[in-house]
Amino acid sequence: MKTLKLSQTEINDNAIQIRLEKFSSDGDSLGWHRTAIETGGDIDAQFAAVNAHLGSQGYASVSAEDIARVKNIASTAWADQVAQQ
């Protein structure tokens, strides 16, 4: 089965931008899938949509570990943004 791996997470004032690297079942890189979550947005809902979309193309779901990493980054980034206001 094809797999996904969190490749890059970028924070800006309005969103967290996420890049997932796509791999073939042989482990060859097939490119990237990008998604964004607005500040304060529903991370679980966004990854559910990503998993549904890419699942229809034969990809395994984004790992719970990668989703947890994004949640940790978001929590810190969003807390810092609120503190600066």
C-alpha cells in the first residue's frame, strides 16, 4: 500500500501549512500532498478529509504520530499568537 509521511509544517499568521510526502508501495517518493488548517481550525476534521481523499487513491491514512506532531505544533503556535494579541 502507498504511504504518507509528514514532511514539512509551516506556521504563518493565518494557518498551519502541512506537506505530506507520498510514497509508493516500493518506498519510492511520488511527490507531495499539501493541506492547510486555519488558525484555531479543526485538525482532526482536516486530516479526516485528507485521509478520505488520499485513501481513494490507495494511500494509507496519515499516521496518528504525524497527526499528534501537527497538533503539538499547532497548540504551541496558536497559544503564542493569542499571547501576542
